Amino acid sequence: MKLLFVASDRMEFRHLRRPADDIRTVANGAGAHRAASGIDNALRAFRPEAIVSMGFCGALDPSLAIGDIVVGTTVFGGDRAFPAEPPVTSASHRRGPVRTADHVVGTAEEKRRLHATGAIAVEMEAAGVAQRAQKLGVPFFCIKSVTDLADETMANDFNVVLRSDGRFDTMKVLLLSLRHPWVRLPELFRLQRRCALAARSLGEFIADCRF
């Protein structure tokens, strides 16, 4: 099956292991709109039989741990809900609704509010991917890995460093973190380790999947 994998950043593909002839990857930045635009560009040279929104997510369910795999059953974006199909796998994972937000959800309070709507995880791209898959009439899958916990509030504000191209301004993140280095710098190093773990979990899980 020809698969199109869509994420916000190429680091999320770091451990993806699938036959090269059967897949394409798109990393067009954070946000549903940018994910959809990346798909449109990929379609010029590749016609997928299924589209997979993969990458990192924040936990809304307090029982989710760092590196846990979340397989979306429904993706909520704005006032719309998109169904998602489950891959065939024997690997450990959690299934449930996923919320697509238009910003980085960085506070425990906002995570609690989103969890009350029924979602177990939050991210920024899947609704845009689901909408394009629906338009193309191909199966849609949502596979995410947890990088921050439901009860955590981030010390760094990643929304103020998100550029118009959907990329995070690394230099600006570092400069802002120096205002409160004893709190913000350790968080950045911790997030880097978590992203590495989440990317590995994604690669191992998807290697076990049949779509």
C-alpha cells in the first residue's frame, strides 16, 4: 500500500522504517493548514492509498506516559469531527479521540478543559490531514506519541516563538529561556530527551503496523 506520512517536523520521522518505494513523508510545519498544504504539494508526484498523521502530542488523559502511543479513533478540529481508522498491530497503544488545536497547549488547566470534551490527547495537524484524506476518498490514520503530560504546565511559551512558516524559532526559544534559566533551560533539555524517546516509539510502533 502506498502511504503518505504527515508530521510537523522531520525529527518525527527519524525512526520511520518502511519500504522507500511505498511511502512519502511530508513535514511542512506546525498547524492543520500547513499540514494540508504539504499534502497538496506531495500529491503532484505521489498518489497515496492512505494518509497517516503521525508525530508528537500532549497527553490530556492523566494515565498517559511519555512515549506512549495514541491511536486516534476520531479527530476533533474546530466544530468538526473526522473518523480515523485503526492500523492492524499487536504493539501496545491507547485508542481514543484526539483534539487538533490551533496553538501549543501548554497549561495543565487547558489540558483539563480539553480532556473534559472527551479527547485523550492534543496536537496541531491531524484535522487538516483528515480533511484532505476525506476529500481524496482514502483511509486516514492518526498515530501520535506523547511528549508532555496532562498535569504539566510548560515554563516556556512555545506559541510566541512559532514562526509564520510553522517552524519554531530555536534561537528565540533559547534567548527567552535565559530570562528564567533555572526553570526554562532544564525544560528544554527534558523536552529534547522526550522527543527522542517519542520518535523512537513512533518508529517501532509503525514498523509493527499493517494499514
